[in-house]
Amino acid sequence: DQQVKQNSPSLSVQEGRISILNCDYTNSMFDYFLWYKKYPAEGPTFLISISSIKDKNEDGRFTVFLNKSAKHLSLHIVPSQPGDSAVYFCAASPRNAGNMLTFGGGTRLMVKP
Amino acid sequence: ETGVTQTPRHLVMGMTNKKSLKCEQHLGHNAMYWYKQSAKKPLELMFVYNFKEQTENNSVPSRFSPECPNSSHLFLHLHTLQPEDSALYLCASSRGQGAGPETQYFGPGTRLLVL
């Protein structure tokens, strides 16, 4: 059973608008969460992370929100750009094993010019 | 060369072949990882090495054999693979500070096709 789920396999957004990518998890031991971006023929690239002691972390156009009670996190991209078109993976690790990442299945984001 | 590199980028092998995948990290990290990404499935962690010692084997079949001669290099030796082993194999590295949270940095992957 998948412990990290990204229920939307794809998302299409107009350039300049907000992209919201969602991720749900089931393991209450997870306390560190990351988002990666992956272009075709490349490995995943680290984007942004958040610790469970926070509920928001911002880095430029990218903001990650964490709702621990709902076991839900989301990545907001504002404004979206065509170069943001990629597959986005969320990942989580437990507090006693920070290097054991569990990944979601990914969401393909398409930003239309 | 910067970051995490992997060779070869593409590999086609028969079920009776023996081949090796190579990973090298230039980030001064102490932990290295092998992941497998099959079509339409999430990345699956295969092996973890911390300071050259294997600390995790995620129930991987013995036809996959990792080797970590030093903190900068990681190999995955392949023998008698099956067609269902065809996948993207990704290497990653991280600082290896202990139990705390870590960000992993990935190589570009090796696309493997087993015929």
C-alpha cells in the first residue's frame, strides 16, 4: 500500500496562473517532506522541503504547505511558467530515518503559454 | 564534473549478460543510494550506503549486487536479469549526517532494457 500518494497524474495550467500540486501521506512517522521536479531524460531535481515543525516554507515562486492533521501537503507555483512543465514528485522521510525517502507517483504539470 | 553522474545513460542487455552501472558523486557526500523507477510506478529505494557501509537492502533480488568502494563511487552489478527489471535506475547522494532529515541529490539515471 502506497504511503505517499499523488492522486492527480496530470495538471494543466495557463502561464501566469497558480499551479497547485497535492500530496497525501498515511504514515504518521513522516516528519520531513520534499518536492522534486523531473524533466524527461534527467534525474529528479530537488525543489523545496519542509519540516513537520512548520506549516509553510517559501522559496521564490515556490511555496509548500503542510497540514499535519490532514496528512496533506501541497506545492504552489506562482506565477507558473512554461519552463515549469515537468513531473513533480513529493517524498517523505520518518523522524528516525531521515535518509529513507518514500516517493509519490508524480504529477505531470503542463503550463500552457 | 559536478553533482551526481551516472554511466551508461542507456543499456540494453540480454538475460544472460553481466553488466554494471556506475555512479559518481562530486558533492563530498557520505551517503549514496540506488533507486528503481518502473513505468507508472513511484521511485523505489533499493540500497543505501552510509560511509561505504550498506545500511539498507530493500528486499532486492540477489541478481542486483551493489558495491561501494568509497564514498564517491557506487556500482550496481547486474546478472541474469529478467525483462521486468527493465526500468530507469537512479543514483542519489546525501550528506549522511545520521538519523536527521536529509536532502538527496539525483543523477540523470540509466535507462535499462532487458531483452
